[in-house]
Amino acid sequence: MASGKILVVDDDRNICELLRLYIEKEGFEVAIANDGRKALEMFESEKPDLIMLDIMLPELDGWQVCREIRKKSQCPIIMLTAKGEVFDKVLGLELGADDYVVKPFEAKEVVARIKAVLRRSGKNGDDVVKEVHYDKLSINLTNYELKVDGKVVDTPPKEMELIYHLASNPNRVFTRDQLLDEVWGFDYYGDSRTVDVHVKRLREKLEGVSDKWSLKTVWGVGYKFEVKE
């Protein structure tokens, strides 16, 4: 059985109760908030392991709630939305959401997504230290710490996960869709532009640091972390 606490945030009480039923059956504890302000209060008091967050909420919408939580926490967030526009998905990725579920949804699919996101975020009891080192570069995914030339560089969670994934597989080329699937988990809801944005930001931090490795664009395919022999 799974364990952990899930905060479900939705103003539709029927959806909340349906999710509670399915999620508790899997062994998780469930807390419920029906508006954005309450969600932020309960995030502080309940200390959840993951948040299911609706976008259209009273008081504060899901975007604002996600933005506030990301200022202080890397707690995994799965957005619930009745919308399907690309803009929503890109914005969700940019704000730090970990996955999407579009309404109407199958409750079993939601439970599967919760487990997958918790697994990717390392909240499933995996105590292995995730760290890779190259010349003048240290990427520690356990502490979410990037060191460039001995100095800690402030790096958002998704950028950390992306550079760790690429650097853990040196010289392997990944398509944008593969990176969306393997780093974000947006296997069929993603938008490849967000990968380009994150790579651009990483390049600004890593450009010219070492001549032994580089973050390369493979034109027409995707990206790779190139290590020179």
C-alpha cells in the first residue's frame, strides 16, 4: 500500500469526495480545500506530500496558488483543469507544475499519476543520493543543488531535473518529447517549447565554464549533454 498525504484543492465538492474515495483506498491520507486561500493555509498546516490543484478556484486561482507554493517549496503539484489550451500547459510547466490531468478524468488515472509523480520526485522512500560530477560542475538532485566552478548557482527544480537527466546520460541525444515525458511526465499533455526555454536558461548558467563538456542542440532532433573524450 502507498503512504503519504495528498491535499486535494477543488471547489467542486463532488470531485473532492470522489478523489478522496479513490486516493484513500490506495493508502494515502487526504486533506481537502475548496478555495485558493484555504489551500495555502492547509499547505502550511497539513504539510502534504503532493497537491492536486484545480485551476478555476474562488479567492485565489490555481495559478496563484501554484506560484505562492513554488516560492517556498518543491512539493509536487498536479494541476486539474477543464481546459485544454496549450497556453495553460506551458504556463503550468513554467510555474513548476509536475503533471496535468484534464477533466473529465478517470479516478484510476489520477491515482496512477499521483504514484508516478511521487516516484519521480523521490518521495517514495528512495534514499539513494542522486549526484553527477564533471569538470567544474556538480549536480546534486538529492539536495537540488547545482555547483558551477565551486559556487552554488540558484536553479529552479525543473531546470535541476533537466540538467541532471541529461548529464546522467552523457552523449545521448533526447528529443523534446522524450524530455517532457521523462523529466516532466507530460507524456501527452506537454508542449516542447518549454524544454527550449529551460535549456536556454541552463545555457546562461553553464556557458563557457569548461571545454570538457557542453549542453548541445542536435538540430532537428533535440538536446544532449556532450562530454569530450
